[in-house]
Amino acid sequence: MAQQDDLGFGTQIRKSPYFDATVRWGAKAFSVYNHMYLPRDFGDPERNFWNLVNEAILCDVAVERQVEITGPDAAMFVQMLTPRDLSKMAVGQCKYVLITNADGGILNDPILLRLAEDHFWLSLADSDILLWAQGVAVHAGLDVAIHEPDVSPLQLQGPKSGEVMKALFGDGIMDLRYYWLRELELDGIPLIVSRTGWSSELGYELYLRDGSRGDELWETIMAAGEPFGLKPGHTSSIRRIEGGMLSYHADADIQTNPFELGLGRLVDLDMEADFIGKAALRRIKEEGVSRQQVGLVIEGPPLKGPNTIFWTIEKHGGAIGKVTSAVYSPRLERNIALAMVAAEFSQIGTEVEVLADSGPARATIVERPFHDPKKKLAAA
């Protein structure tokens, strides 16, 4: 029987420009995301959570690969990929978008960045949208170029992240608004900096545009952040579930449509522009959905970690859905979860049974997000 230390993936799983730095700073384990190593363990995940919500953490998220779309028809092409209306998106703005297929299924939920009139990045969740976009372009009849650039983001997240950014870039960085970006240099290192992140806390993403300088960038940020309690860390499952943030392949996939997730605001069926999945999403909206994402509070002792399989949800002895992401929140002192259930059982207050790893447990459907529903922390 092979031991975990014996398992390796060879050169087909890429290392980020920050890989060696994260190992030096205590990364103990990695998962694979977008064909790359992703640091997932810097020790105690609860300590990582408290570091995030009380001070700040720096996370290697180079796995958020970029799809770069340029050319005279770039704006028209990007609109083809998403049901969100982009007609008023300004240069320097970011938007959370969904990429849908012809059936209205979600292929990815990236952040879209507009660097220039004819220059966009899709900052990806875990799926091969580079291949999808290049395939769509083959018969689109549009003048675009699509490739993966040398870009590797870091996330600097937490209430002290603004202080760290001021130490790095000066007071002027405080003018950067939520979901906007700026082109900057740090000691000659070329960056795009945005007020975004996967934490539901105040935060920034620093998109390195020269992979050879990853180690230097990591060490520069950690040194600037030391007076503010900055720690190396990883994206927090606890905090993102508290914030109701989706994890692709867990809470959404190709079989999931935006209306099931309560994301109808990201679908504009009335705009003139056509997009892939428009007819299907119009039909789904008219017919209504048969299932709905909900929040759950699960009774019982604290979960020992996030679920690694989908737990069945039952009502009256029959299956009505599944838990997609579950974790114990030390701040809320309860087990919380995102789940997908049959629409007729999605009302707040409905009591159900979850077939968890440790056995059956009672649970109640509740509002989501579980904490800071108006995102005052992230948008401050």
C-alpha cells in the first residue's frame, strides 16, 4: 500500500511561482486545482480562519488561471460567454460572472477583469475554460485572440489587508474601489491589483505578470505585513461557507443553472446581445426550477472538517437533495452547510435529516449567507 508521501504527479501538475515560498513558510499539503498544486494546509484550519478574520493572510491562488481575450471583437466575444449584461462594464472594472453552456449549465464562475477596451481576463474557478473559449471562437466569426498569459494571482485578505497594501503601495491604494483594478509596479515587479477575493473579507488580489519574480513578490509582501500580523495561509472553507460563496464542482457544476443558485441577477434575458444558453435559460425561468440551493444548520458535535462526499438529505424517509459543502464555524459555534434540495422543501425553517459521515443528524434550512449577508466587510 503506497504511503501518501510516495504519491506524486510529475510535471503534468504545474507548480506556481510561489510554490517554493509557500513550502518555506509552512505549507504542509497541497490539492490539485486547474492542473496545478494548491496549498491547502498551513497547520490548523481554525487558526487560519481566525488569522483571516482578525488580521490578514496571504494565499497562493495562482491556480486561478487567466484566459486572456484580446482583439477588436473582444467585448462582443466575452458577452457571448456570459448571461450577465456587460454593456456598461468600464475599463478598470471587475465583475463576477457565470459561463454557461447551451443548456444553461454553469461551466465556471470566474471574475472578469477589463484591462482595456479590447483586453479582458477571465480569472477562473476549476475548469478548462481556455479550451471552451477557444472552441467557441472557431466558428464565432469574430476577430479575437485567446490564450493563457503569464499571470499568477496572490490573495491578500483580511481586515488588516488594507494596511499591508498601504505599506506596499502608499496611501493612494485606498482609493481602489470594490471590484475595480489598477495596473501597478512593486520594486519593478509588474502587477494588476484588484479589490477582489474569495474570502468575504476586505481583500485584494495581486496578479503577477512575470512568473520569474514570484518568490521575490511573496517575500516582499510578507515582510511588509509582519507589523500587521500577516500570516501565510490558504483559502478558508469556513469563511467562504459562512459567506455563501460557491466552490465550483461542489456547489455548482455543469448540471446546475443560475436560477437554482438564486443567481438570477447575473442573467439578463432582455438584453439585445445573444449569449450561449440564452434560449435554455429563458425556458428554465419560465418553467421554474425543480431544486434550490439553501443554507443548513446541522445539529450535533462540531464537524471534524469539511465534507469530502455529498451527504444525502432526507425528509419523511426519502431523499430530497444533498449537502454540497459543510463545515463547523467556530465563530457561529454551529455546523453550517450549503445544500441543494427539491424546491418544495426549500422553505426556511424546514427540518430535514442529513446522512453525514458520523451518522444521521437533524438539520434546519436557514437563510444564507450565514454571516455579513450584505458583504459590508468586503465592500468597506
